[in-house]
Amino acid sequence: MSRKSISGRNLNNMITSDDILGKDVIDLDRKIIGVVEKVLINPKSLDFVGIEVDKGFLKKGLSIGKSYISEITEHAVFLNIKVVYEIKGMIVFDKFGKEVGKVADIELWGQKNKLKKIYVKCGVMKKQFEVPVEMIETIGANVILNESKENLLRNK
């Protein structure tokens, strides 16, 4: 059955909030981030703003702006980014492969998905220190720094 608005426009290719809610949210690396919990709409302009993602039991939710969404399909919402929050809990290694600790927290640039620094817990006492993004060589399955563990700990 064809749906039309009161203006006469064809609405068959439109999606509804029911089509989005509960769908998996998948990042650029094809990792499931969570499920869509809410659809965000600007109350003044009535524009779609983004989604809120439920990341599961005991995990803090996440808001994702529409500019980070590449596609909405009948099965999932696909993002055009890797969500920076996903590095929490990753193991951090120095440039020689020595384990430094684990990512305990992160700091972003404002409300963007851009990393400013990470906070790493290390040792038996779980001492925490910050590592600026300039000291990070790569982020993949783990975080690799461009500094030695000794230099990093000496400067803290």
C-alpha cells in the first residue's frame, strides 16, 4: 500500500523510528557498538540529529550525531567512524612491545570523536597517568605508544 503525506509526497522510501529502534550500531571496523535506544530530533527545526546507543548492562550509553552515520539499513545502523570510547580497557604497549598498562579513561576534544589524551593505569598500585595523543603511534587491537615505558614513567 502506498503511503502519502497530506502534501501528496510519496513516503514509501522513508523510515520510521520503529525501523531504527533496537537495531545494531556497527562502526567502521564492523564491530557492534550497541543497539539504538533513542532517535534524536531537534524540537525547533524538526531535523534528525542523531541516535543514542545502549551499550549493554552496566555500560554507559553513547550519543552519536548524524554526521557519523553512513547508512541505515533494515538490519543495522552503520557508522563512518571507529568510536573512540571503544579503546577503554585496551592494553597499552610501549614502542618496544613492553606492556605499560590498560586504558582507564579517555579525554576528547569537546563533543567530537577525536582523542585528546588517554589515562593509563599500570602496576600493582594501579598508578594512573595521562598520555597525550601525540605519544600514541597506533590504535588497533591494542594501543601502541611511540615512547619507551621507562621514558614515559620517568616523566610522570
